[in-house]
Amino acid sequence: MIFPNGFKPKKSLGQSFLISDKIADRLVNALEIQSADNVLEIGAGLGILTTRLCRRARNVYAIEIDKRLVPILQDKTKDFRNIEIINEDILKLDWQKFGKLKIIGNIPYNLSTEILLKLLECINVWDIAVLTAQRELTYKLLALPGKSGYCATTVLFDFYTERKRLWPIPASSFRPSPNITSISVQIKKRPSPLFTDIGFDIFSEVVRASFKQPRKTIANNLSLFLNIEKTRILQLTKLDLNRRAETFSTIEFCQLTKDFMKIIQIFDETYKI
């Protein structure tokens, strides 16, 4: 593939551009766009998704950090009036200003965790996302307890969303071809949180603390986090906290959060959530 105007991808930005029209159609279809929808595209690149989004959505906000790509995107979308090309860092951008969104993007591996955290931070502004990334991201989103990739991110996404693996995308569908396996994932926000009797903030604190040092047991991690003796923590829950966090289900983390609140109350810790 010859890039326009002698453009050369930057490795520092993890640039690898989708060139398959068939895959582009499938990804856009998976976003379930209606004519009244607003779409945020993370990393518009050369615009293969952007033009398809413009044909279906009410408004498209194409975010692209590389200013060299802006004139290319402008040329590709010159026939559309529902597109705003924004040359900014997706992690620094205020998503709230766009209103309700659907989100799509090919996510560089070096930014995958940060973008997932941004999705959680802005959970109130979107209802569905279709992401393509290195397969490790898929593991984080879809893994079951005790399986590869299961981590705090998995549990936190359970609180608000349901996820579905879509399909692998061969390296030949990108230029330059990456030395990784890419997989697309659909993320849908639940109609209501998985748990309604605990707040996400405290749930998040408990989950993150439990995974703080993955090789340690939950009891050891919470002991360090709360500065309370491990034996006293074990007395205040029926859960087996001598297990590692990677073996705990989301339901168990819900119960642990409730017990955590009791621990805080009983010991009157100065730590504030």
C-alpha cells in the first residue's frame, strides 16, 4: 500500500491502518448505528471507517492525534456535513461535550489499558463500543476467573457492561501489517449496573486493592491497603481471602465490597473512599 502524500506511519503512535473494506463493513455493522446516533471514532487514521460512519450516523466525531492525517481525512470526508475531525489526544479529550455516543476504534496496544479506563470514567455518555486491539485486550475484557487475562479491568467492566468477542482480524488486513493478532470486541452497557446496592467507587477501590499485588492473597493485599492485621480482616468475612484476586468472581467481589464497608465502619479507619 502506498500512503497518500508520502505519508509514513509512526511506530511511536502504534499506527497500523485497516485496509480491508469487508472488515470495515463488519465493524461498522457491529456498532448498530441508527440515523439519530452520534459516533465517536478513536483514531480515524486514513478514514476507512469514517466515511462509512458518516453515511449512517447523525454526527461523527473523528479523533486523530496525528495532525498529518487531518488533511487526508478532510479530503476523504469532503462530501459529508455531519463530520467533525478533531486533532487531539483521545485520553485528554472531554467526551462529555459530545452527548450520548457510540464508540468505535482500532486501539494501539500501548494505550489499551488507558482507553479502557477512559471508557469506565465516561460510562454515562456511551451505550455501545466496538474496539479492535491486540488479543490481550480481549482477554482482559472477556476472561473468566482463573483464566488468562482476568484482572481488575475484567471485574470493573462487569459492573456496567456485557462484552462479546466478535472476530479475529488477520494482519494482512492492516498496513503496515502488525506482528500481533488483532481481535474485535463489542461492549454494551447494561440497562442498569450489575449491582444496585453498592456504589461503583467503593467497588472499584476494593477490586483494585485486591489485585494490587497479583501474587499475594486478597487478605494480604487488603491488610496492606487498610493497614489492618490480616487475621482481623479474615474474621470479618465468610469469603476465603487466602485466595488470589484472579480466582474471585465478580459476585464474590460484590460481597467482599459489602464486607469491606463493615470493616471500615468497625475499625473507624481514617482512610476515605
